[in-house]
Amino acid sequence: MKPVVLLCLDGCSWDYFEASKMPNVDKIMRVHSPVTCNAVVPTVTNVNNASILTGEFPSRHGITGNYYLDRDNCLETYMDSPSFLRCDTHLARISKTGFKTLLLTVKDKLRRLMVEGITCSSSLEKPLNWAIREVGSPPYVYSAEASIWLLDVALEALKKNLMLSMFQPQTMWRTCMSPKVVKLKNTCEKLTKE
């Protein structure tokens, strides 16, 4: 079987792709059947990544926001534990069949939420030793290089045949900027070099 990689560019508008030279993305869009879909409401990272990774709506997977109100303690609580998920992720289901899976995230809080049942996981904030050895030390989490570093780790994992299925949500750097900003265009173009 060929590896399956799902790449999620969190907070990325198509405007960034259209303003950048991205031949590999263009090829994927021509060769495969691209689908534009709507975000799940509320349009926050945890809710949408849980929906993507489980194939379910928030009413089923249980992640209804990045935070919830713990009424017993009157505390706003960040939802970063797999105990909040009420169903398995696709990666967990694949792992149960004996195949290797890999979850790569920029931020560790998202990795912690989605990690249950997955063969292997890593984040830019808590990288695996082999990732540092092969790709180098990770950059600052909110830098333009963060997504590129994570893609390099994904490519190494593919070369080493470390997994069959992988989910890699990316935090797009400075998505509030115009797609015409040179540094942002360069980052988008780097995302599709290999």
C-alpha cells in the first residue's frame, strides 16, 4: 500500500496559493479530485481538526470549541486531552488494523488532543529524537520556518517508511497578512518544493 498523507493548512486561504508559485499543489489539483468544503462552526483549530481527523461533526466527536467551561470549578478549560474526544480518529482506526500511523503537529496542544491510539506522534514543540537528528532543531513555533520544518520531518518519515497514514496540521504563519507579502509568498512556495 502507498502511504496516505493528509496535510491541513490551518488558517490558510486559497488567496495564498493563488498569489504564490506552487507547482506541486497545482499538479495535485489537476490530477486528483479537489474538494472545497466548509469549516465546522465554531471555526477554531481544535473543532475543525477533530472533524477532519474523525470524519464526524462536533456533536459526535465532542470537541465543540478550543475551551469549555468547567461548571464545577467555574474555570475555562483548554480542550487538549484525548479524554474529550468521544470517537476514534481515522489514524487510531488505521493503527488498530496493524498499520503504522504518524501524527505531526506544529503545536503540542493539538498533538495531545489527537494522540489516542496513534502509533507515533510528534510536534514541533516536542519533536522526536530522530526528527532532530535528521532534520535539525525545530524553529520557533510561530515562525515562517515552522511549517517547513514539519514538512521536512514528514518527508523523512516517508523516506524511512515509518508510517502508512499521516495527518499533519500546519499553523499558517501570519495569515492575517496580504497574500502579496513577499515573505509569506516565499513560505507558501517552500511548502510545495518537494
